[in-house]
Amino acid sequence: MKVRRIFRVINPLPFLVNIKTRFVKFWRVLNFAQRCYFISVLVALLLMFNLEEESSADPLFAISLLFAVVALLVEFWPKFVIIWHHLLGKTIIVIFYAIMANFALASAAGMVNEVAGVSSNILPYSHNMALILNIPTWFMLTSVLALVVIQLFIPFYLILLLLLKPFGLHGIWHQKEYRFVFTTAMIRYIWCSVLLITTVVLSINNGFINHTTPVFGSVVEGFVSGHKYAKAEGSSKKDVTSINDIVELKDDKAKSIEEKLDEVKDDTPSFLSVNLADDDLSNQIYQKSLAVELTLKKLLAEFIYYYETDSYSRCEHPENTKVVELNDYQLLLMQIDENEAIGYKFTVIACNSPGIGLKN
């Protein structure tokens, strides 16, 4: 009898069954988005205890962020649909996308001009192609802007929840069966912050957002300048120039980044000087930015060469070249040139046709 009593006292089975029952009740109370938040938090906690193992850190962070993104989409998409069906909300959304579209069109026109050396009006299909190539950049940009807006409003939402909770008014925004309103809002705010930081870091790291990006270009440049100024205070090594001076030499595409740095290192102000090692932040950002930009320009140049230029024209032109007639008197000549950074050379020449005799 004593053994049975002792066994009953130390038996953990009832305790485990009680925990299981409570967890099942807790899990059933949560909706789909809250369950995703719960899983993301558990994976994040597991990540915190496995920071020393780098091999498992990235997959765990990706999994936790994925569940958080799914929860945010499930929660915000119905709200977006409701806003869209209201006249004021639809007006605000259309104005926002119209502004972004205007920036995107202007950026694509500038890209065509940098590649071909003529106005984008001459190459309308290439203008559209440049816009398509810039979609990843503008997707990242709109995502960051949306997350910034959410970050601005969520703190006020949390304050309202605290003020209205004693009056039981949280049902205005949520259904009656919705539980853990404030806790969910806090977790949502934390994951929105993490997602914002992750999006910005990935965009900068992959060159989609850099010092030339509209709206956020000055933010990136200020971040890099601050990093360089802080590093310059404790550095007594050889000085080179700031990123602003490097950008001024951007048109010289044939030279490498190291050659550009060597050319301007003697004209650097002392308070802007900084040692750029191979692993320097500003150098890495600039190199990745140039790599992405050069890849996009190569793709655009190939599109112009193979799809928008003509092999035959009323104007005389050399063999193995393609042309686009600018007007009655000028011709845009395009040819493959491996010495050019983008692999193609664009030249504007005079039109020599049977109707316009330019030969002596």
C-alpha cells in the first residue's frame, strides 16, 4: 500500500495529462494567424539557444520568419480588401501606386538613356523592358515603405488597446472569440520590426537598394557614411575616398573599383577619409550595387540589340551593326564591342541616304 501511495505521489502522468489538456484548450482558442505567430516564436526561442551552431541558425530564422510572414498576410489581407472597397481607401491606394509608378517610369527612362545614350522616347519597348527589370527593386521598395507605415501605426494601436481594454471595447476590431488581443499585437509589432530590418538588410546586401535608390538612397548613404566616420576615428592606415567621390567616376565603366579608388585617394578630405579593406562595408555595398546595375544594363543592351534595332535601313551603316533611326538626319548605331562594360557600343552618326547626300 505504501509503495502504491509513493508511486501515486511521484507519478508524473497526471501532471503531463493536465499540461496536454491545457495546451489543447489553448491551441483551439487561437486562430490560424495566432498559431503561426506561436510557432514562429517557438522557433525563434529555439534559435536563441542554438546561436553557436551557425549551420542551423539560418534555416531556423528562415522558418520562424516564414510563419510570421504567413500570419501577417492572413491578418492584413482582409483589412486591405476592406480598405479597397471603400472610396477613400481606394483613392489612397491608387495615389500611392501612381506615385511609385511615376518614380519607376522615370528610373527606367534614365536607365535606357545611360545604356543607349539617347532619349527613352526613341526606344519605347526598351523603356518597358527596363521597367520590368527594375521590378525587384521597386517590389523591395514598396515592401519597405509598407512596413514603415505599419511600424508607425502599430504603437498607437497598442496604446488604444490598453486604454480601451478596461471597457471591453476590443470587440470593435475583433470578433468576440478572438483572444489574447494585446499579446498578439505585441508579437505582431516585434515581427514587423524584424521583417523590416531583414528586408532592408537583404535589399542592401543584394544591391537592390543603394545610394541611388529613390527615397531610401540618402538613408543608405548616411548609414555607410556613419560607419565610415566611426571606423576612421580608430584607424591610422592608408586613406582612400568616400563613396560620393566614387559615384562621380561611375561613367568610366572600363576601370575597376580599385583603379577608381586609386585615382581619387589624393583629393580626399581628412574628416571623410577611411580605410577600405576588402571586407569594408561601404566597399561591399558599392560593389554589389554596381554588379546588379551592370547586370541589368547588360540585359537591357541585349534586348535593344536583338529586338529593337534594325539590321537594314535607308541610311548607310557598317556591316555587322544594327541601327535605329532617330530622325531624318541622325542614326543610332549599335554594335557588339567586348571592350565595353555592357558588351555593346552605341554611337550617334549622321544619316547618309539616297535622299540626303552627305558624301563629297
